[in-house]
Amino acid sequence: MVAFKCSGCGKCCTSFGDFIKIERQINHRDYYCRYGIKNELFLAHVEGDYTINYPADSVEGKPANGCPFLKKNLSGEGFACAIYATRPRVCKEFRCYRMLIYDREGHECGRLMGTHDLKTTDETLQKIWKEAVSPIPGPRDSSQKKRIIDILKAHGYRGEPVE
């Protein structure tokens, strides 16, 4: 298994981030928030220099939609979570890709997004996926992952599930 590494693109937080609503500001760093899917209340603590972008209704430095705590990364390109240490459980467990796929030379050439979608520019891999992997019925559980890895291996690719 390989460790998940966030690219900081912000796509996940702009798509399902609308479910996080600030209910009350406690002080300049702490907020009571509600995560809409489970209606859970949680305490969000804004880290470091990100407090300069508040009050919470400020749109400076954040995408037009999504989580109110997604901010421009202060140390580089992309976006960062201003409440990373206190983010809700669903955010901690979220992975935008489930598997990395490598070619014979060990270069990353594809990613399994969600449970079924392959993202790649490798035409051979696209063909293998369409003909051998996509037809596999059922949910993508551990036995399905092993089957996918075996199919990839038989064609000279290596699939690494993401933890």
C-alpha cells in the first residue's frame, strides 16, 4: 500500500465542502460547525496564519464554493485546510483516488478514482481497463482489488492500493 498524498487541488472540498456550515464563532480561531451529511456538531480550530482570512463570510483567498475553511495555501500553490487538525472524520477518511497504477519502468501512469473510474493518458492501460477490469461485476471490495491488481500485473503494470 502507498500513502495517500493530497495534491491541494481543492476539488473535494469545493464539491462536498458545502456540507460544512459554521454555526457559531467562539473566538478568532474557534468555531462550532455542523457537518450536514450526519448533522454532527464539531469544534473547528483555525490554524496559524489562516485566521487573517476571517470572519467566516470572507471570500478572499478561498474558492467560490465549498468548505469555508478551504484557503489558498500560504506556503505554495493550491489550497489547504485551515482546520486540518480538527477537520471532521469524513474529511480525514476521504481519498479522491483509491489506487495508483505504475508502468513497467515504475512511473505513475494512472489512478483509480472513486471505485470504478480510471484516470490515465496511457492508451494501452485504457484498453486493458475497458476490456478486462470494467466488466468485473459487484462492489470494489478487497477481493476485487486483488483481481484488478492481478489483471494489471499480467499486462506489465503494477497497482498499489492507497491507505
